[in-house]
Amino acid sequence: MKVIPVVDILNGKVVHAIKGKRKDYKPIQSSLTSSAEPLEVAEVFKNNGFRELYVADLDAIIDCSMNFQILKKIVDKTGLELMVDAGITSLDRAQKLLESGVSKLIIGTETLTKKSFVSEAIRLFGKDCVVVSIDLKDGKVLVKPDFDGCTEALCLIGEFVEMGVSNFIILDLTKVGSSEGINIDLFKHIRDTLILEIYAGGGARDIQDLIELKKVGVSGVLVATALHNGKITVQQLKAEGFL
């Protein structure tokens, strides 16, 4: 199971994301680094042995002002593989994101209006480049009002599987940055129903949460707050074989 650090970028800085309340996000305060510059934070993760980052480009998600140059600089300077959610809703912007060196495009339900966009992205870029994020808030799938697909998580996942999607993130925005713990039962239910590559995001608080998720069979866990506040350490990750 992979443990993938999260870098949330807002106004060009790495911020502490808490429960999806973006107007309240402030630059990170971290035990790993004194910087909130995206490149410097990425370099710290690289130097600690991580090989992959999840980047949420909140500037792009909120107002479409994408941080292409920041992403390209991280890739060029660190060699890290980036999986990026930049609120992509057009193939042209997706192409530009890949050209900046990003390894995987994340298509989040929060910004998706037509489910056919996912199949178009897979056709153009290949299924290995496309990850669908099932964005949840208070247990419900976040979608645009005019979204044309299922609005229940398992049903929607099934629709995307039929399109060829094989990699999913289940992102519980209600728990992001909360240190409240991951909803293990949710992932047990998904894994009991579907055999897929599933990444868990939102609420990981300590190494025990990661151990439990590994037992469930998820492929990876997205972690930010617990790494920055020291509740999950590099030494613990190495001891458990996560790093």
C-alpha cells in the first residue's frame, strides 16, 4: 500500500485543508519544513523518501487559474510523480496538464458536469493516466447540479468502471484535515463490492489508521495533516513497510 503526501495549493502557497472549507485555509505550519512554497515542500517529501505526490490545485478548482509552472517546476526539480486534481473539465486543459509533466490526471466529481468526459479522457490519454475522484461531503457524492450520472457512490463507480476506469480516489472532504480518523467501514464496503485500485483520502490520523486500511486492501492513502503535525512519522512508515 502506498502512502502519498498531499500538497494543497491555494494562492500559490501550500495550505492546510480542513473539511473542504476553502475560505478558511491558511498556509501550512509543519514539523517537516518552515516553508509553504510548493517546490520546497515537495523537495522535503522527496528527501524523506516519497516518490509520488497528490496535488490539489485549488486555484484551478476555484477559479480556473492553473499553476502549470509550479507543477512543471516540481516535476523538473524533484522527479516526483504527480497525480493532480486541477478541476479539469476540458480535454485541452487536460493535455496542457500532462505536458507540464504530470503523471496522472485526477477527474473529480465535484467539478464534473458530464460523465462522458471521463470516457473521452480515457480514449485520448489512456486509462493508466486517468484517476477518478469520488468526492464526498457528509456521505454524499459532490456533483454539479446538472450532472448526468448516478449520485450514489457505488452506482457511480460502477458507471465509471464500465467506461474503463480502474483507479479511484474516495475523498471524504468532511474529514480532510480533521484528524478524526478514516471511515474504515466505508472502504470495507467498497472493497467487498468491487475489486479496484482504490485510494483513500480524508482523516488519516495515525499509523494505526494506515495499518487498518492496508488490511482492508486499499491501494494507497492520501495523507497531509498527520505528516505535518508529526502524528505519522517517516520512521513509522519505514518500520511498517509503507516507505
